Amino acid sequence: MAAGDLGASATLDAKLQQATDSGGTGAKDVTGKSITQLTQAGTDSNKQVLINLRPEELDIKNGFGYFRLSMTVAVATSDAGGMVLGVNARIGHATDNDATTVDEVVA
């Protein structure tokens, strides 16, 4: 998830949610997969946050096999974007070589 230029007093929240189908049925938050709120006052413009998710963190036994990124911008118009990447890491964590603009990593 990436914040661009945050407007005056802007806030940006993001979290991962899980659902029982691709339409979002029964959507609920994935425990521990919310970012610390980014704010314009906190000098969080032009920062990124990484959220890591492993399949075993989903409630698979109750049918939750889908997930989505939910982002909420409030108070002021701001630039923001999200990207979901699926990888099978074989050597180390992505955070081993992250950019200096990464503000937080939610493991």
C-alpha cells in the first residue's frame, strides 16, 4: 500500500479482509493485518506500508479462502494506491531489501 501526497489533516487506513468467495461474502478482518494509520501531520506522505499474509492466517476451516485489501482515505483528498503480489519466497524476506520510504511492515 502506498500513500502519495496526503492532503491537509488527511488520514489513510488499510487492512486485509477475508471472505468466503470472490464477491466478498461474509467479509471480516484478518487478525493483526491492519496498518498504523498514516497521517499528513505524521509526515507520512510518499510512504509505503507492506502487509505480509500467509495462507494459514486465513480462516480456511470456516470457508474463508479469499482476501482483499481495504483502504480508507479520510478528511482530505489524497493520492494512494494498493498492490497485491503473490510470491513463493525461497530466499529470505522481502523486507531484507526494502526501500527507505517503507514506513511500516505488518508481519
